[in-house]
Amino acid sequence: AGAIAVQPGPNRYRIVDLPVVPGGVIDGEVIRADGTGAPGVTLVLRHLETGDERTVTSFSDGEFYVMGVRSGEYELSVAPASAERLGVVATPLRFTMRADADGGSVAGLVVTLR
């Protein structure tokens, strides 16, 4: 992910080819066994085909979202350091993102801490 600079000038133009990769949004919440939201939990989103990983931390109410999620099969799990710090376990979630030119979404994911 590099950066480019484009300096516009009067009566001049420059063609810039920018690749556009369709991406979607996932959202959900991290909850404790008693059903309350769990803030500050780091989650790992892993693309199963490529192994690429991204992390996201739950908000103060336990909710989270990730934008720009490419199409494919994913696994969402609690980061080992978060699980150890909180003394919990959680079953990883698997889901499929189908993102096209209009985007896509997977909503309502629930990560339950035990």
C-alpha cells in the first residue's frame, strides 16, 4: 500500500489507474456468558484461503465492525492474548463474505466468551 501524489494544474490532466477491490462489512458483538457486552476484546479475522489476518477490538458495549472485507471464507476468533488476559475461551466463528461491486455484509455475528 504505497502513496502517490497528484498535483493538479490549470489546463492539465493526468490519468491515474486505481485498482478497486470490492469489500464488505461485518458486524456483531462480543458477549460474556451472562449476555452482557464485553468491551476491549481483540478479535482476529482470518481469510482462510490466503491466511491474511486483521484485528479489531470490541467497543465499550461489546459491539464491533470491520469494513473492507474481501470475498471469501473467514474465521473470527478471540486473540490469544485477550483470551488469556480475560481467562476465557470462545469458539471461533466461520462465515462467508460475498462482496461485489455494491459491497456486501455479514451482520449479527456473536462471539460468546465462556
